Amino acid sequence: MNPLSTACGGEGGFGGFIGELVEGLHLTADLYRCTCDRALLVDAGRLADLCRELTRGVGLTLVDEKWHTFPDFQGQPGGVTGMQLLAESHLAVHTWPERDGVTLDVYVCNFTTDNSPKAERLMAELLAAFAPGEALTNRLQRGSVDPAAPPEWVLERLNDHSSYGFRVRRRLATRRTAHQLLEVLDTPQFGKVLRLDGHFMTSEGEEFFYHECLVHPAAIAHPAPRQALVIGGGDGGAVEELLKHPSLVEVVVAELDGEVVDAARAHLGAVHRGAFDDPRVALRIGDGFAHMRETDARYDLVLFDLTDPETPAGPLYSAQAFALARRVLSPGGALVLHLGTPVFEPEQVARIADGLRAAFARVACYGLYIPLYGAYWGMAVASDTLDPRAVDAATVAARLAERGIADLAYYNPGVHGALFALPNFYAALVGEGAGG
């Protein structure tokens, strides 16, 4: 099969600028043992329809295309070769149905704007659609002033002006679930990493930063938590931390997407450490919002262990969700959730903090740097009575000892108070006095 020759077109027609080399991003992937609908490997029309949908969905501009299905050969169906010319450059696809293989080529130029995130998303969507057993990917910076840029990186935007990322050895899973794009990546820095809809969620190497600080400040402040509810938390990391408190007799996990739990069981044992198999844990696959609305149970701790507000978890950052959380709390109970980064998402952090204050009498914001998230991160404990800021280091030390909690990599008596000592800019953002 002869690949089509391609010409790099540019946004706004930059190809007419003779003699100028414009920076761009070139992504390639070789896919093996694809488990997608067979028609995507042998039917040019079906494959073209998919590529049009995905290309437009990520915001790239289709200007022309050509697709061709090769004839059968020696009893084997012919593959498909095709190309989309984009205002930003091109997408090329070639299939080998006799070995369930596909090669992909996504190239975007960054003449008037940075199209790299769109290219990354398009490649991830294509990987999810073809569902390969194995994928080898490459990331090339083209036309760069500095040609030594590492070739295989996965990036996430902190906001419209900032991004960060990690190098990836290989992809362990890439698929679109009923709710989101799910990826499990093997990285040199943090081992196995879970990403949902392009956002880094957790990793083997540093999950303790987030999970220990999500769970223990409120759990230690409570004299003896018995029931806990985790909304989200499909990676199991928060559940594993909760189970370290011996007074807990039940932890209910209401996770929207069962495939997140499946991926965690398959790849993230170092994060959950078998927590889902503990008899105290009750897993409920479904809408956490609905669970709070319909349950008659009451909980000492409610944890919103969620993806970001711009994802399917968005409704859980609302005044209605906070009111429901307050309804299902036992007297003396508390809601805990993350707010985002006050550095890169100040408006979001302020909005969520204001919503919590409208629902609860006491809101204690706190923060820490989380390596996987690339930023200083905000969290909050909201309650009508419980205030973790009132618990001193001696009390924290005593409760950790009484509960036999020693397997901690981040949280300790000194850290407890330090978490609530807010930098001035963060304190002002959430309406608290400097230092907490």
C-alpha cells in the first residue's frame, strides 16, 4: 500500500511564506491488535466519517480529503488509506486489516496560534476509536529553533496561557468510555499515570500528595469517623487512605464510570492497594449526585474526589450538590473536596469557596503543591461544626498513634497545621485572613 504524498498547508495559508520554517507538532502512532469495529479497517466511508467527526470535534479545520479502499488480495480484505487536508496541516491514516494494524499521522503547524493541544486530543481520540492492544507513539517538534526537544511527551494545559507535561514510555490503555476519554500511561517520572479527558488524575509515584491530604486533615479532626462516602474516587487512592482509620465500618464509593475502576484494578494496584476488596467498602457504579439525593444513610465524612469542573463532574461543584452533601452528613461531619489551583484558576477557586460558604457554617481552605498537577493546589473542609484548624499538632500526633496510622509519606502532625497556613494571595482569594 503506497501512502499518499502530503503537502503541509498552514493556518491562514502560511505555506506561501517561501523560505520561512514554521514550528509545528508532528504525532505518529503505530497501532497493533486493534479491537475496533472491523469496518473501520476496510470501509473507506466509515473511516472517513469517523475522522471527520473527530477532527471537527477537537476544533481543527477540514478543507479537503481523499480516501481509498484497496481491493481484496489473496482472500484478504484490502486496507484503507486516506488523508485529510487541514487548514492547520493534515491527518493521514493507513490500515492493515490482515494484521489488525493502523498507522496514524497528525501534523499541525502553529503559525498564528498553538494548535498542539488539538493535535494531542485528536491522536488520543483516534487511539480510543481503534482500541489497539498496543500502540507505539512518537511526538516530534518540527521546524523548531531548538531541534533537541524530547520526542514523546503528553501535555496538559493549566489555563489558556500555561501548560506542562511528562514523557511517556508507552500507553497501557487508551479508550473512550461512556463518559470520558480514559488513558493509562507508563512514565519514567511517576510510573503508571491515569488521565481522564486530557487531565492527569493520579500516579503510582506521587499519589500520596493528593490522597493523604484529601483524607487525613478532616478524618483526624473527627473524633471517630464511622461512615464515609466518596463521590468519584474510582482509582481507589482515597478509599485506601480512609481505611487506615480503624473506627470506619463502611466506606461507600459512588463512581460514575465503572471503567475507571476496571483500569485501576488492572494497572494501579500501587495506588489503591486492594482497597476495593476490603469488606468495609461498598462500590456503587452510578451518579454520585443521585446517590446523595436518594440515600437515607448519613456519613461522618463525604469526599468529592472528582475530575475538574469542566468535565462530567461539573454539577458536583454546584450549590445544589453542596446542599445535598450537607443533607447526608451526620452531626459533626464534614465535606472535603479540591478547588483547583489558585495560581492558574483563581476565578474557579474563589467561586467554589464562595459556594461552600453559602452552604456551610465553617469552611477551612488549605493547599499544597501536587507534582502530577504541576501546581500549588487548593482543597477545603466544609462543615457546620468541624474545624480542622482547631486541632493542634499534639492532638494530631495522639490520634495518629491511637489509630495505629504510621504508613504515611506526606501527612504528619506538623504538616497538618502547615496545610492551613495560607499564602496571602490565596487567603485573599477565598476570603480568609492571612495565614489561615
